[in-house]
Amino acid sequence: MSRIRQHVRGSRRLATAGVAATTATLLAAALSPAAHADGRPTRATAVENAASAIVAQAKSLGLTSAQDTSVRDVIVDNNGTQHVRYDRTYHQLPVLGGDFVVHLAPSGDYRSADRATRTRISVPSTTPKLSAPRAADLAVNALRAANLGEKLRQVKAKPELVVDALHGAPKLAWRTNAVGQDSLGNPVARTVLTDARTGAQIDAWDSIETATGDGKSLYSGTVPMETTQSGSSYQLKDPTRGNTYTGDAEGKTDLCFFGICFSRAPATLFTDADNHWGTGSTADRASAAVDAQYGTNETWDYYKNVHGRNGIAGDGKGSYNRVHYGSNYNNAFWDDSCFCMTYGDGDGSTFGPLVALDVAGHEMSHGVTSKTAALTYSGESGGLNEATSDILGTMVEWYANNSSDQGDYLIGEKIVKPGFGKAALRFMDKPSRDGSSADYWSSSVGNLDVHYSSGVANHFAYLLSEGSGAKTINGVDYNSPTSNGSTVTGIGRDKVGKIWYRALTVYMTSSTNYAGARTATLNAAKDLYGAGSAEYNAVAAAWSAVNVN
């Protein structure tokens, strides 16, 4: 299951004498009121305040005249506290690990900042010794190596020069996106980071991250649908949730290279004559569409009603779904370039259609992550990225309170078939039950596939929600151990969701590792419940129970 990284929004440039706001930002500020009706500053005001703050704090933030900054996200708390998240470039090259978050008091005064790295951002030269074609060849080789035994076609690679500050001392690097199609026409993609001086591979990760992983739905029973009437028929489009809609990909796939799509699988809008959708059977193509639309609705409602987030990007705009994508496609993914969710039908023996509620919540949460912390999809930050989707996708499932798909701490239990050999993709109470995931942190966790290194945070979230030991919840048996033999008492899943969401959107950055996640969640718990509160102490205890100290 996957997400594809976002495009940066908003822009500011650091001039020699400070930060000069772009015309667009100044115009937005000029046309926007300084405060909401409740007295809170607007997003435009927060950006303006942050611009002043980073001028004054340029030295502590490591900003120089060689660098530009761009606003990625803005959060204004109910009490007026402001959090503005920035990306950074160096001589117009993106800086991996250059992102930071500025925290401002309700008055707009600077309070603090969280930085992905505190390393000084500078490289001796921005001229590579390794050519772009050679970087492309190396990335293609890496893509083929990651898909051994698969005959790939239409393979392409596009290198981009970046400054890598995620892996030690900053260095000039090629970030190359290699893409292609497998023998069934389904997409494969890998991002490869290569030292632009020596040609050594620094890191690599999947760009489409696989998860080996009233309408009548396949998995959630009969569910309500908000639709749009068009003449004498109805469209599966929800005007109450940003016009989110679901379409049929008709078994086709995208042909996209480096963000440019020469053709896309369709999203032919589902229509119906009587506003009763699907039959609950795969024989009716609309049944999977019901699941997808329902999952979108519940995820939208969870983020809005629980966290106050209006849509995946926080801008009130709806996404769309494509179902029946590809041929026997055992995957589902979120793609920022189309702002859409895509679901395969599975091969029928390992997986069924991947439109289950927790899968929808998982994938769309990748979209939230990409618009906020943008956790890098490798190493420990990659595990946290996947865990974020597991944790918040699980919270969506509990929030929905659907009797046909009751809340649990299993990931993908509805989509697995007997050929998969396990009852679910992942198990949050004891992640090692899947045979590969880590229960506890160790120095080697970052070397695992991100779907397995996510186990540490998934285990933390379960312990913090429900506590340690044996118990049965909604008919599912759990038995969660601790690394230090401690007994952990849970604080309830609702509080865990709020703590994790605030940590993600306010404190985490692209390079956050497990130690950083402990700090971020403690800061979030302090904000929400107070330093030294039972919730704060429980966060600390749950992290220690998974060996993150």
C-alpha cells in the first residue's frame, strides 16, 4: 500500500538581508482578514508571522542567502498558536531533510522550531561528476533488482539533482525516479538516491509501496451513500464531502513517467437509476465502488470531526477513487499527482478486492502524511510513515463503528484470502505475529522493509490504547508483551489518535526516527493533556515498553 509524494505549495525566498515574501503570499495576506471570527489568526497571517520569524531566526534555523524556503503546511490551533511547515532548497536544488516547522505564539511571536536536520546545509559544488544518464542507468538497474523474476517493460528513469541532508553530511545527489510496468501492465516504481560525485547508492525505496497488501458493499454491509442526481439518474459523487467520487478504471492502468502521464486509467463515474448501489457481490462492479466511496466518506469524517481537518489536504477539496484497476492487481495506493485513491481487485487467491475500510483509511492517511510531515519512505522514518497509516487507518475503522467490519487492531483482515496464509497483513498487538515485523526497537530496525519496521510504532500505539497482556476486544484475542517486562495501562484509542495526529502534523519532519517520534508524541501529549499528566506519562511508558527510550 502506498503514497506518492506531494507537490510543494506556497513559496518564500531567503534574500541576503532576510526573507522576502513572494507577491502571491503578500497578496493572499492582503486579501485575507487578519483573524477568524473567533479571533484566531488566519493561515495567511500565520504565514506572514512565520516569514518575519525566520528572518530573525535565520541563523538558528541554518538559513543562508544560498537557500530558499517554501511553505508546505499551516496549522492554527484553537488558542491561536501557529505552526508553519517549510521545505528548503539550496541554490535552487531541493534539500532532502531540509524541512522544518516554526512554532509561533498566538501573538505571532516566535517560540521554537523543529528541524529535520541541524547539519549545516552546504556542498562544495552543485556540479555533478556522475552524469544524469549514468544515474538513470543505475536507477533502472535498481528497479530491476527489486523486481527479480519479473519481465519489466516501458522502463524509464528521470534523475533530479538534490542536496541530501538525510544521510549524514550533506552531499550532492541524484534522486532518480525509475518507473515501468510488470508483465500484467501494473505499475512498478522505485526512487534511487545516488551520490552525484562517486556514483554510490545512498538509499532506495519503492515509490508505489506494495502491501503484498444506501449501497451494498463487499465488506461493510449496507451503508448510506450521499450521491448527486443528474437528470433521471444518480452519480456516485458526494457533494457534502468536497465532491469526492468513485469511478471504474475498467481494468486499465496508468502510463506515467516522472509525474507526466501520457495516459491514465479511466475513472468512469458510476451511475445508477434508483440510487441503490451494488449487490454485495463481486459480480456487480458497483459493489467495490460502494466500499471505496464508503471508505472515503468515513476517512473524511474521521479527520474532520476528530481532528478538524477539512479533507486530505486540509483545503476542503475532495479526492476520487478508481476501482477495478489493472489485472489481478494485489495493491491499493494513494497518488498525489491525481489526488486519488486506486484499488486493485486482487488475484482472488491471495487477496480479494482491496477496498476494505481500514485499507482506505490507511492509504488516504498517506495523503495526509505527504501534506504534513512527509516522512521519508526509508529507514526508521519510512517505518513511521507506514505506521502512521496503520494507526490512523485503524482509528478510521473504529470511528466508523460498522457492525459488519468492527474495529480491531488487525490490518487488512477483510482482504486476505486463504492463499495468504495469515489472518491479516499486520497485527498491532504483537507485530511479529506476521513473521517479519519488529515488536521492539533495535539499532537494526531501520534496515527492515518499512512495512516491518512499522511494527515498533504499531505496537506502541496498541499498548498506549489498550495496555499490555491478554484480552479480548470485539471478539478478537490479543496478547501484547513488553520489552522491559512492564505492565502498561492504556489511555484509550481516541486519545492515541489525537496524540499521534498532532505529533505528525505539528512536530514530525521528513527525517523523524523512533527517538524523534517519542519526543514528538510527548510534546503532543503535553499540548493536549499537560506535562506530567496521566496521558503524558503513559506515552513515555508505552515507548519504553517497545524499547524506545
